Amino acid sequence: MGRSGSGKSTLMHILGGLLSFDSGEYYLNGEKIEKLKDRDGARLRNEKIGMVMQNFALVDEFTALENVMLPLDFHKKKISDKKKKAQEALEKVDMQEYARQICKTMSGGQKQRVAIARAIVNQPLLLMADEPTGALDRENSKMTLELFRHLHENGMTILLITHDPWVADQCDRILTIQDGCIL
Ligand SMILES: Nc1ncnc2c1ncn2[C@@H]1O[C@H](COP(=O)(O)OP(=O)(O)O)[C@@H](O)[C@H]1O
Ligand SMILES: [Mg+2]
């Protein structure tokens, strides 16, 4: 948690390998993460981290299945295997029936579920979400948190950014960030 502009998204983007950092060291599961250009680092992140971006960041013209298959492009797997993995991820978020639907025709709650499926398709150790309930009504927020809780109960670590004390209350641990520093 932290005020707008305090650096929450920046930290998440660094942890997710979308941004580089000027100082400090980053260890993920005991492994040191080097510069962004490092292909092994990119692979490590692709396999160990899932990210749910603010406002879903789906490719709107793609179907749910195509969106969820995107992180699998990294792997040298058969298309049919990739489809199967993506379908399994959609099942986990109860969206299997919408696999062939174009994302731009979906509700916010449905888009969020597709975004989560895409983030978990590689079964990451760490799932991060930037204000995942920010654009959702209470009912869809509850659904999203229940999904996260379920994933957490099955062993996934979840780091989420929120402004909502009701959401924070349901987390095991709250970190506060202020002016770019964790308090
Ligand atoms: N540790 C930091 N060092 C330098 N700049 C930072 C740091 N943390 C955040 N910033 C800068 O602060 C600005 C706002 O950060 P952002 O992550 O978007 O905030 P939030 O998501 O909390 O609203 C960005 O321009 C970012 O580059
Ligand atoms: Mg932010």
C-alpha cells in the first residue's frame, strides 16, 4: 500500500523485469536477477513470475485463449500443448466457456479473470497484481480475491498493490511504501 506516486507500480515492474534498476540487488527465489538484456533472466522471469497489470492489459482484439497463450510463446512447445495449457488456466478462473470470445466484448470482471489466467499459465512461484480490484465493482472484487486466495492456498505467493483497506485486510502481510522506500 502507499499513496499515489509513492513507487508501487515501479517496484512491481522492477520485480517483474519490465524495468531496470539503478542500484541494489534483486534475488528471486535465491537466484540473482541480472540486467534486463540477459536472456536467462528473461526466461527465469517468464517462468517464475506472473503479472496482472493495471486495467488488465489484454490484447483486446484477441480471444481469451489467444491472450492466455501469449506467455507460452517463449517455450518451444507444440501449439496443441500450448492450447491445452491455456485452456487449463482458463478453467482455473472459470472462463473455459469464453475461450473463443474476443476480449473487447467482455465485462471488466471477465477481462480480469482472463488477465489472471494469462498470469498463471506458466504456474509462477510469484504472482503480482497492480491494483487488481481498482476497476471492479465489489462483487467482481470479491471474486478476484477469492481466486487469489485459492491460488495462495495451493502454494503461490501473491503480491498485490491496493488502495482499498478492505482488500489489504485480507492479506497476510502489509508492506507500506513511501517516496520510493518500503517503510
Ligand atoms: N525508488 C525509486 N527511485 C526513483 N524513482 C522512483 C522510485 N520509485 C518510484 N519512482 C518514480 O516515481 C514515480 C511514480 O511511481 P509509480 O510507481 O507510478 O507510483 P504508484 O504506482 O505508487 O502510484 C515514477 O515516475 C517512478 O519512476
Ligand atoms: Mg501505480
